[in-house]
Amino acid sequence: MTGVQTCALPIWGDGEELDVYLLGVDSPVEEYSARIVGIVHRRNDTEDKLVAVPERISLTKEEIANAVHFQEKYYDSEIEIYSQ
């Protein structure tokens, strides 16, 4: 999958930014409206990551895993998909 971006949202309960993998967007963006489709739970880290895609895109757990592997290969991660 091309178009993997990460961004941060300043809404986490501890005051830290919440990171989001924005998948399926091929050019850098400063702002974007997307649909949250899942979360990457990191068992050996304190930060989970949201997974967002444009409205028109639907991804399987395996497609998300392949897209975020570049970063998640360093962690013991599990992907949870939200009902669509």
C-alpha cells in the first residue's frame, strides 16, 4: 500500500499527542478528514496508534499490517479493526 503517513492529534488523556497512521493518501497533508478503522496496540510500548483511511477506502487487517510494518516491526503489536 502506498500513501502511509503519520500525524499526531493532541487529544490523548495524558496530554501527549496521539499518533495516527493515515493510509491511502499519496501526498503529504497538513490537515485531513478521515475515518478511523482500527488501532495498533503495542504490548511493549506505552503508545498505541490509530489507523485512519479516506472514506472510499476499505482495508483488511493484513493490508494494514503490511502498510505499518515499516515501523511496527520494532514492537510487539496487535491490530484491532473497528466494525465498519
